[in-house]
Amino acid sequence: MTTVADILKEAFDAAREASQNTFDRMGGDGFACGFAWVEVSKVRRNSKLGKELIAHGFKPSWKSGQLDIWNPGGLNVQNVDIKEEGAYAFARVLRDKLGISAWAGSRLD
């Protein structure tokens, strides 16, 4: 049986791989600096799923009723493209495997 923790591990692995592949393809950290994150909505913080997400690094968003996690790919870079690819991959796993509303966000610095 697949648990939420297993799916989150898969999401983090997908984010790291996507970020690393983009880093390698770009030849390193350069170009536009920025931030990327994943937002989930309609998950109560005190629910079982909400508690599991928070235990794995999600924090309450400034937007009501949302949780988010920044730079899920975990690469210590400044490039927004690298961080975005990790966020897209992470959100895709959450949508596909957990069936929740998850999407990537980003902004330039």
C-alpha cells in the first residue's frame, strides 16, 4: 500500500531530478534569478493529509486555505528556471498520485 509519505518522497525525487536535469542542460546556475514554490489548496491543516504535508515541509500560505513549499527541488541555486522545473514536477506528482489541487508558482527576484 502506498502511503502519503511514499508519494511525497516520489514528489521530492521528481523535483530534484527535474531541477538537476535543467541545471545540467543549462550548464550551471545563471540567467534570471528568482523563486519557485508549490501551492496546494482545499487541504485543511488539521486533516491527516494536511498534517502529513506540514510534517514534510509545507507551511501555511499567506493565502487563506492554502499550504505551500518553496524550492521543492532542493538545489541551492538562484536560477528561476531550475527552481520552476522542480516545482512543476513536484506539483504534477501531487495532482496525479494524491488527486489534490497543486500547482507551481514562481517570481523573479
